[in-house]
Amino acid sequence: MMEAESDLEPRVGPVPKGEPYFHPYHHPAAGWGAAKSVTKFLLDEGTLIEGPRAIMKMNHENGGFDCPGCAWPDDTKGLKLDICENGIKHVTWELTHKRANREMFARHTVSEMHEWSDFKLEDQGRLTEPMVYDAATDHYVPISWHDAFELVGRHLRNLENPNQASYYTSGRLGNEATFLYQLMARELGTNNLPDCSNMCHEASGRALTAALGTGKGTVDLKDWEATDALFILGVNVASNAPRMLTSLTEAFDRGAQVVHINPFIEAGATKAIIPHDFLDMATFHATRTSTLDLQVRVGGDMALLRGMAKAVLEQAKTDPKAIDSQFINRHTVGFEEYRALCEATPWEELERQSGLSRADILKAARIYTDADRSIISWCLGVTQHEHGVDTVREIVNLLLLRGNLGREGAGPSPVRGHSNVQGNRTCGIDHRPEPEFLDRLAEVCKINPPRDHGLDTIGTLQAMNRGDVKVFIGMGGNFALAVPDSPFSYEALRNCDLTVQVSTKLNRSHVVHGKEALILPCLARTDKDHQRAGVQSTSVEDSMSMVHLSVGMKRPASKHLLSEPAIISGMARAALPASPTPWEWYIEDYDRIRDTMSEVLDGFEDFNRRVRLPLGFRIKQPARELIFLTESGKAEFSSAKLADVVPAPGMLALGTMRSHDQWNTTIYSDNDRYRGIKNLRELVFMNEDDMRERGISEFDPVNIVATAKDGSHRYLDGYLAIPYDMPRGCAAGYMPEMNVLIALCDYSTQSDQPLMKHVKVHITAAT
Ligand SMILES: Nc1nc2c(c(=O)[nH]1)N[C@H]1C(S)=C(S)[C@@H](COP(=O)(O)OP(=O)(O)OC[C@H]3O[C@@H](n4cnc5c(=O)[nH]c(N)nc54)[C@H](O)[C@@H]3O)O[C@H]1N2
Ligand SMILES: Nc1nc2c(c(=O)[nH]1)N[C@H]1C(S)=C(S)[C@@H](COP(=O)(O)OP(=O)(O)OC[C@H]3O[C@@H](n4cnc5c(=O)[nH]c(N)nc54)[C@H](O)[C@@H]3O)O[C@H]1N2
Ligand SMILES: [Mo]
């Protein structure tokens, strides 16, 4: 594709094919719009035949590969075609016939590629062989795998101390590779294991661990099918977890209550046509996916939840059944303090902070007390805030009040992001590992793991900037573009002696690189992985703790690709020539890695057999059995101070989010169908009154100025204003473009997560 010059270069998305367009979307989610979009995408990638063939093998109960898209679990009722538009786009993206080969790299200098859009970088296709940066010519040139590993090994061996290297994981990495990766880092002597969940669900993990003793949700799909009320906070279902639409329509059909809490009324929060329900598709039959939509202000969830708790407690004064006193007495601590706090919080404050009326909060509370069993589900709208941990704990507080835990149809249900981000944590990617885990790792793997906490994502960037981290290894993902404060973060990466990116496609993290740099191309989820013992499979864990095998079925994109476990093993051997770990032996047969994992990891006993059961196995959740691994041995109410989220006069709270046509930093097009947007990503959604007050009309260019915690400012000019149905005082736009607005110091003191959903901004008409 030819790229035109633009004042927004290098842009993230493609050069628009037409004029910006906006018209609010009023159709059901999924359905024929999705089918049409899929066909176009298959055609563009040249995979109209292969794409559908591959998709029929996706998410199958026996064999097949796990969708590399989101972490929503597979249908439990012997699924046949549990797929979605975005999963299909995702697989097709991997199957593309385009190749970023050595000829492509020879044609373009790195400085030249740096000027390309991120869309164009990935649009070069699959990477085909290892490449090394040659500073003399400013080109990436081919390098053998042996020499590439030796380069990594030399840098790692020569560090003055192992904490000068940092090992990032993006949530696609399978469990077996994950285990080897953390083993390598810890054998080398560091816990510097930042990962993408430092940016998404760190808050959920910390809150759930503190409250319940396990950092995960407790419910599974069967619970979703049995519940009476679903509360969905801060998830764009139709775009980011589309298979959840099936559960929402099922719930609605069964008469369950479905309450969406979001500043936007997203398409998935109204009605949907389920793509694999062919009759519905043919007859355009849409099912509602919502019984109530509450448009909270950005960051207002905690106030809403506390307001609901206050209402429940008030109701309990005359109707003792409104709370489950027996459950509270037997299984929890901290109730009296929490009750007093709720009672002491005035309604006016709850209304002001949530942006909702008392009547609306009472409505939600009534739905909650009328339901025998409730599930509360959430994603980034809750976590990427200063008080993300407090808000998730407030979710647990509310659940505990009515004993919505440890029984069918009830409990907390975070929606995880990447397909294996949860498995990464389970299998050891944690910069703050538990001592018990390290003890077992030491005993089984005969290593001496470091005990000090390591660096997370933000910590890694700060350390790079200081010159304390000199080697960066990215196991998947697109670190440069995904993290906040882009100019600062680019400098931090450029400051490194060596950056290594293990990737499937060309991206920003390859053109923003260290003094020396490697691109190591790997097999993707759909590619067949041949090792000495035959075709290998890897395991992944979904949002609901189900672990199952995924096996690629396609001829690899190039014969020079290695699997992720093989690349890790190659780097580890080069860095640790005398390592007692049988790196090469592990790669011959991944069952051997799983045997070791079963000895180290809780809940992985008999791993090789259980993972081959038709639907895999579920990792035991103590909290589900009402066993709480907390200090008190009980579920713990929290009594946190209500967060103040109301913007200062003239300021707006801006959230960054995904469009429908992107996967994090991978952009498929510049359309956002469900929000009625075409040919535009450089936009900011605003409340119409906020626009009027500032003399801004639809499509007017605006200037955005963000103010960081340290008082510094960041700017974004020329973005177009879009009037949208959202509360006053709020604004929204797309990631990753808006990462330039988020200062590195703007992270939560509770979770260390960047404040990606609450940037304090001034927006004015462009001058
Ligand atoms: N197709 C597709 N699927 C994906 C991804 C993708 O990029 N594309 N990314 C994957 C990943 S890694 C993740 S972590 C998940 C992310 O899934 P989401 O959490 O859905 O991601 P976002 O697009 O950031 O959208 C956040 C939603 O929160 C709402 N929101 C913003 N601020 C607030 C708030 O203060 N309160 C509430 N209640 N809501 C708020 C926004 O309006 C939006 O609907 O999706 C995963 N699935
Ligand atoms: N402002 C703002 N920023 C955000 C967010 C936000 O809401 N707002 N969300 C944050 C969140 S939740 C997340 S998870 C991060 C995402 O951060 P990352 O996970 O780092 O980024 P992705 O865009 O998912 O990574 C895309 C790249 O992964 C590589 N890739 C794809 N498949 C494979 C594979 O199978 N193996 C390997 N080795 N590589 C592969 C490709 O080269 C591709 O270019 O972004 C974060 N950044
Ligand atoms: Mo994520």
C-alpha cells in the first residue's frame, strides 16, 4: 500500500481511504455487519480459502488451536463453531501470504521504516528469518540462529549484574514457553519479568489476592449460565470479548438481569445477533444483551459500587434477607467497619463521584438484592485507574454482602485480555514472586532463584532511562508502542545496549531499538511446531482458569522460524553455557517441560494427562471452595477511602481504549463500526455540552493538553472532536496513539498500572 505524507506521521493506523465519517450505530452487535467485515478482511489478506479452513479448527474441544485472540473461555457444551469476527481477523492476520523477508529489509533502512505507520509495518507480513541491526548501513541484515543466540549470550554473560536485563512477556506466550522463560531469567539471577498484565489486570490480581487469597476470578461459564444477575463494568464486549455476547444473549433470554456500567453505551450493551446461530443470522433476529445501562463517569465505579452497598445495607434494616449474615459471620472479616463506612458516606458524595443519580444507584442495588445469584465482571474500565485496586475490592465487598461466592452462578469474573495472559502469571511471570513458588522452583529445577522483587513495565522503563537496564528482551508484543509516554519510552529503549524482539510481524519495537538489536521470528499459534518427538502442542489458560492444549495445523510461514520454547532454550544455553537445566532435551518433547511444571506449579499435578482431557482441566480455585489463603483465613472486606475522581474545573478525564478494528497495537483498519466511525482514528469523543462550552463542533480539530502528576504537560494537536453520548467531564480516544499523553509518572500507587483510563486533560478548539 502506498502511504501519503501526513502531518500526523508516523501515524498508527492506515492512511484513510476516504473522508472521516461519523453516524451513531443503532444496529445489533455481531450479525451480518460482522460477516461482511470478515469476508473483506479474508480477501485483503489473500486467505479466502485457507482462512475459513483454519477457523473451523479453532477452539475445538479435541485438537485444533486456541484462538490467539482474547481469553474468553470456550463454549463448554461441546462447541462446534464458537468464533467471532475479531477472532477470525486475528487468525487471518497470522495466516497472511505477505512476508517481511530479507529482500524487504534490504530495500529499506530502519530510519525509513521508522517513518512508516504502524499499520504499514505490520502489513509487510510475517517475519521469515533472524535479523540483526547493522549500524553502519542502518539496515537489518540476516544473521544465523547460532550467531543470534551467541550475541544475546555474550551480552547477558557480560552484565555486571543480572538485574541489568529485563524480560518482557506479552500475553500470547504458551505456558511451556512461559515456564522456560522465567526459569531462564531466574537462573540468570533476576526477577525482572515485566508483562502486559502490568498494564491490564495487575489491579485485579492484587485486589483479589488481598481479599480472597487468590488473584483470579472464581466463576466459570457454567456459573454464567446459572446466574440471575450479571453486572458488567468497563468492558467493550462486542469488540474485545465478542464471544461473551453469546452468554449475554443467553442470560437475557433466560430472564436474567444484565446491567452494563460504562460511560459509553457500547454496542454489546444493547442487542446482538450471534454469528454462529445461523437461524438468527438469516432472519436478522437480534436478542437484547442488556436490561439496564448506567453511564458512570470515568473512574466513578467505586462510588456506584459503594452506593449499591449502602442501599443493600439500608434495605437490610427492614429486610434481613437483603444481606447474608450467616455467610458474613462465618466467612468474612471487616464487615462492621465496612458497614459503618457505607453508612457514613453521604448520598450526595456518591452521586457526585459516580455521576449517577441516587435513583439509578438504588435501581442497580434493587436488581442486586432481588437476584439470588450475581456475577460481577469487569475489565480495563475498572483497572486502569489510580484506585483500581480499591474498586476491585469494592466489587468483592458487594459480593460478600450477599454471599455471592463459592456457590453456583455467583462470584467475581474479571475479563482477561490476551489469550494466555492469565497462564503467564500462573506459570511464573511475576516480578513479585511468592517465596513458596521460588522454593519449589529451587528444589525441582536445582537453581538458586533471586529473592528480591524485580522490575515491572514502568520500573523497567525508568531503569532503562537511568542506564540501569542495558538488555531488553521482548517475548512477543510491541513494548515500544504499548507503554505510556512514547517519546520518553523510545529514548529508554534506544539507551539499551541490546534489544531483542521475539515476534511474528514487524512492529514499532523493531524500529525503536537499542544500540545493538535482534529480531527473532517465531512460529505463531496456528503454525505447526515439529520437534524431535513429533508435532508439539502448547497449553494456555483462559479467563476462567481452564487449561487446555493448542496445536498449530498450518505449514509455518517460513522454514527458518523457531518455536518460542526453542528460542528461549537457545538464548538460555548461550547465556548459561554450564547450566544444569536440560534446555535442549526439553525442546525435543514439550511433555518433558510439562512434567517439570507439574512438580513446581500448584494445581498442575498430572499435567500431561489432564491437559489432554477433551476440555482440558480447571486449576483449583481455593476461594471457590470458600478456602481463603489470606492472613485472617477469611474473605476480607476492605474499607478504603472513596476516591475523588471529579475533574477540576475546565479539565476532562480522558480514557484511552481500543477501536473495533484493532488488536492492541495491531491496527486492522481505521473504522470503528460499533461507534459509527469510518476513516478516522485521530479523534476524541466528547460530551456535546462540553464541546459547546468550548466552542467546538463535530469534526473540529482540537488541541489536547495533558497534565501529569508531576505537573508536566504533554500535547496532542489536530485530533477531531466527535460528539458522543457520554457523561459530562469525560473524554475518550484510541490507544496506542494517545500514549503520548500519558506520563511515565502517571501510574497507580496501588497497582503500579499506568493510568490509561484517566488522563487529566484540557481540550480546546485548535488555534
Ligand atoms: N478485538 C480485540 N479484542 C481484544 C483486544 C483488542 O485490542 N482487540 N485487547 C485484549 C486485551 S489485551 C485486553 S486487556 C482486553 C481489553 O478489553 P476492554 O477493557 O474492553 O478494553 P478497552 O477498549 O480499553 O475498553 C474499555 C471499556 O471501558 C470503558 N470505560 C472507560 N473508562 C471507564 C470507567 O471509568 N468505568 C467504566 N465502568 N468503564 C470505563 C470504555 O468505554 C470501554 O468500553 O481486550 C482483549 N480483547
Ligand atoms: N494507552 C493505552 N495503552 C495501552 C492500553 C490501553 O488501554 N491504553 N492497554 C494495555 C494492555 S491491556 C496491553 S495487554 C498492552 C498490549 O501490549 P503488547 O502485548 O505488548 O502488544 P500487542 O499489540 O498485543 O503485540 C503485537 C505484536 O505481537 C507480536 N506477536 C503476535 N503474535 C505473536 C506470537 O504468537 N508470538 C510472538 N512472540 N509474538 C507475537 C507481533 O509481532 C505483533 O506486532 O497494551 C497496553 N497499552
Ligand atoms: Mo491487556
